Amino acid sequence: MRRYTESVNTRFEVSVVQMLDEILEHSEFCRRNHFNRSDLIRHMVRNGIRTYQSGTQNQDESGARGSE
């Protein structure tokens, strides 16, 4: 499957790369989806951004309620 992505070069500490490789080796999800390291990083970043956005949205809503 061709992915339409923008190339971004990001450097990681050796320990982070080792953790990513360990996840790739042991994760059924990664094996089932034929993830490589780049796929895993994209997946984690997407999920992290979604989590951040939903947390920010919840904080905005609770802040709005608190000012009423």
C-alpha cells in the first residue's frame, strides 16, 4: 500500500529505538498489520495527538463550565 506522507527526519535515543523494536517483536497488533518501525511511530504519534486533543478539549469544556 502506498502511503502519501511527508518525509520528516526525527532522531531518537538508542533506548527509544530499542523499545520500539521490542514492541514490534512482541506485539500481535504490529505483526497482524505488518508494521515496520516507521508505521509504529506514525501510529503512536497519531494516537498521542488524538489523546492530547481530547484532553485539551475536555479541559477547555471544564474551564468554560467553571467560569459560569
